[in-house]
Amino acid sequence: MESSGIKHERSKLDPEANVVKISGRLDFQLADQLEEKLNSLLEKKEKKIILDLTNVDYIGSSGIKVFLDISERLNQLGSSLKIVKMPEIGLKIIRAMEIEDRFDMHDSEEKAVFSY
């Protein structure tokens, strides 16, 4: 697995859609960086945010908390947070917390973009 990190780009399918690709371990340190990045997008009034978790091998509760917070803020703006390829560990956490319905999950960026 590559080192942990965050990369932001515009979707080639929709230039208004922001794709934030996360890699490695989404622990409390990376969750703080992710929250900063997502907050900066929200401050710029960006409403289409897609989290691509294809290369994530671990998600801690701090990562799930960021997802919940950003999802709530996007909902208030009349939008929703899209998540691509939630890893099994993340699915287990959100199922245990009984919050599956709070996330709009997809198996590809294309499906996430076209669900807006």
C-alpha cells in the first residue's frame, strides 16, 4: 500500500465535482488533514464532493466522524457527500453504529458523479 495521503482533483466527468482521493491509513492524523481539506472546499461553496477510498486500507472512528460532519454540512446546502469504495473495515464501523443510511456510497467515481 502506498503511503498515507490526500489528493484533490476535479472530476474529468464533471468539472464541478471535487474528487478527494485518500490513500493509506485514515487515522486521526490523516482525518485532521482531510477535515481541513474538506472545510476549505466548503468555504469555497463547493457542493459536489466525492471521497475516493479505493486506496484506503484502514479507517478509524476519527475518519468516520469527518465523513459524518461533512455529510451533515453538505445536506444543509442541499447536497450530499459521495463515497467511492468504502473499505470493509469502514463498512463494519458504520454498520455497528447503525449509520449506513447517512452515506451515499458507490463503487465507482462515474456512478458517484452521475448520482448528483
